[in-house]
Amino acid sequence: MISELVVDVQPKEVSIAVLEDKNLVELQKEARNVSFAVGDIYLGKVKKLMPGLNAAFIDVGYKKDAFLHYLDLGPNFNTQQKFLKQALGEQKGDAKKLPSVTKIQLLPEIEKDGSISNVLKVGQEVLVQIAKEPISTKGPRLTSEISFAGRYIVLIPFADKVSVSTKIKSSEERARLRQLIQSIKPKNFSVIVRTSSEGKRVAELDHELKTLLKRWEDNIVKITKVKAPALIYEETARAVALLRDIFNPSFQNIYVNDADIYHNIRDYVSLIAPGREDIVQRYTGELPIFDNFAITKQIKSLFGRTVTYKSGAYLIIEHTEAMHVVDVNSGNRSKGSDAQEKTAIDVNIAAADEIARQLRLRDMGGIIVVDFIDMAEASNRQKLFEHMTKAMANDRAKHNILPLSKFGLMQITRQRVRPAMDVDTTEACPTCFGTGTIKPSILFTDNLEGKIDCLVNKHNVKKFALHVHPYVAAFIKSGKFPLSWKWKLKYSIGIKVIPNQSLAFLEYKFIDSDKNELDMMEEKEIK
């Protein structure tokens, strides 16, 4: 299997697509000014205690108070509070007086079945980390067990343990890693050894440990300079964070269309896989990067309510407040009685593969109920369950799959840390703008020429790109003396006509030489 990562950087958002054998399997989009992302650390203030829920609401600066359950305080919460009181008791802004975690005395762990009222009080300041981003009408979910994740290890202050991933099966390797980390880790810091550290040398692990330790030291000093609520540490950019979790030897190429993020990713790859930084490539083509790698077309075909997947069979995917529901349909497959069971198992097996892909692609979390086509034979139902388990084996999110119920329903729970990815694949009418009446379509190119005339003669823009639907681009470029040539000669300009699959039929965009969009929409076009 060949894995590729494609990063599309736009002025307002960054989109990241993961391809496996050219098939889109993951898509993440993040606004460039995003806040309250998973991993961010805040100095918060207790706003309200909820003894009935054994939880508290914490003010971290979000429009809705964040939720902190007693079980998410972490066993070493008392030690964290001791450190925080000493730090906040010092003179503000004096980093030299910040207490050292390695010298602090660890306090006994809090009771597992204790009460939130015995640990927190209103107005108390706490150090918290975002565990779940704001979803729907809910604020962020927090944890007080602070951690810094790397490629090979996770560093946790205010504790003193070493844990090794259960996915490392070799007892000799587990013992080696545990002994190795014990010998290099600082006092009063816990370390979780991740699966990717298997077989790694001490130099690699020690380098990452020092990097994570420096990250903690560089950011924790901020608590002496700010007033709650305040951001203490911002998680790595989504592109780098995703790469940290999914990078493996099967990655062949990473394409990026932005110089800054290109250098960030290249530096990170050189850190975690020395010698492989050349797989990171800067994309400079004229076509939008997602169009060039056939991602736009896949997005439009995979994110609708109905998803066709094999021989006319299709899925219907509905999202509700409580759960996600998937209905499997055989479509125009043969429904003859003699082949009914075979058709059902064939369609269901193919559906399992597509559903596993859709769960990763849309990042659907919570409860997912799948209504498969009914099968009479118990062996086929077991075969489907085993195939679904195998299909979801590569899903990094924690999940649990139950066998089919007697009603033919499969229940899946999947970890949800971010809102489900929802891409609207419908296109608003770009011609009538909702009025029901249109200008003659033959005048569309005349309208474009009017915009070009305005750009050149009124705004003095001499070099730009015109993005239009591929059909319109083909028309503008057709013939011995295409329209694009006539415009170049008439206005003495450098114009490139770029086919853009993300645009509707009569939509257009003007992009200047600095990759900035030029707003040439008329008032009636933006209503």
C-alpha cells in the first residue's frame, strides 16, 4: 500500500488529505485562526461546581465554559496544584523563581471515587488541556493530566512512571524500552512509550525526550506572566500533528502548496525519519493541488447523503444529534431468490469496506448504527462481523464493534474528539442567484471580459489567473484563435485560465500573482 499526504493551504483554512493507493481515506480541515484545539493547554479558572455530575465547569476563554470531570483530574492533581500555587505565588514575570518539577515533592494520589467538591472550589486556578474540541452546542472537554505527545513517547509531568504500549508484544522489547526510559527520564515525569518506538535506539528516544521536556519548560513559564483564563501552550499545526500520528515507512510522498508549512513538515520529517525528508515536495503547479491529485472529485462523490460504492449498491448516511445511521442498499443488483443470500453477503462485505473508509474520512464518532441487508445464514453474519473488524483495524480512533443483532443491525462506537467532517457537496445555482431567472448564458464570457477590462484599466492589474469550471475553461481555450488569446492581445496582459473542479458551472475567481483572490463579484452575485 502506498500512502501519500496532500496539504492544501488557503488563506482561511488548511485542508489535509490522506491517500492510500490514490484513494482518499482521511480528510481534515482546520481554520488557520483555530483555537481550543485538542492538545492546547490553558490556565483556567473554576466557574461552577456540579456535585451531581461530580464535575466542574472551567472558564478557559471559550464562549461556553469547558467541562472537567473528577475522573479527568488525573491521579496527581494534588501535586499539580502544589506546583501551581508555588508558581503563582512568585512575583509575576520572574521566570527564575518558577519551581522545578524535578525538585518538587510528589503528593499522594487523589481518591479514585472522590468528590469534586473536596478537590476544587469556585475561583480556583487550574492547569488544563483540551481533550475534546467544542462540538455542536457543547464547550470543550478538559483533562488536568497534562501531556506532551511526540512521535515515540508521551511526556507527563507531576508523576513518576514508565508505561509501554500494549501493542508491543515482545516481552524482551518491552523490558528494554522500560529500562532505557527509566535511565534517561527526569525525576517526577512519567513517560508513555508509544508503539512506534519499537526497535528505536536510545539516541532517538533521548533526543525526543529532551525536545518534549524543553517544550514543557519553554511554555510553563507563561503562567507567571498571565492571568486566567489564558493560553499556555498551543498544539503543533494540524498538518504536523497528523503526520506525527500516521507517519510510517509506507509514506511515499507528501505534497504541500505553501512554502512555510512545507519547511515545517520537512523539518519534522528530518527529525523523525532522518534521510527521508526528500519525500516532502513543494507543489507549484497551476491547477489547484486537490484537483491535480483527483481529490476534489473524490470529496464530491464521497461526502453526499448517498454514497455509491460497488455494482450499483449504495449507502445512505444520516447524522442525528444522538447517533449516525447508515443504511445499506443493494441498488440494481440481482434480487433473484436463488441468489439472494449470495447477493446479500457480497453487498454487505463491500459495504463494510466502504463504511470503514467513511468513518475515517468523515471522522464520525459516538454511536454508529449500520442496517445491513438481512442474511439468513449465521455463518455469513459472523463472516461480516469479522470482515468489519479487519476493515477497521487501521483506524487510529478507539472503537468497539458488536456482532449483528437479530434485526441485522451492527452497533459501533468510535472515539470522538472533534466535530464530524461535513462537506456540503450540493452547489447553489451560480447563474440565477436564487431568483429563478437568468441572463443569457452566451453572454457569460462577455461578462468575464468586462471584469478583465475593469481589472486592467481601472485597478491596473496586469498579471492574474482566472479560475473557472473545467467546461468553461475548455470553451475559453478552444479553437485556433481562442478567447484567452484575444484577451491577452486586446489588454496586453498575462492571464492564465485555470480549470478548477471545486467551482460550480458559471462560477469564477480572479487570483493575482501573489495568490490573493481579487473580489470582482457584483452586488447581485453575493446576495
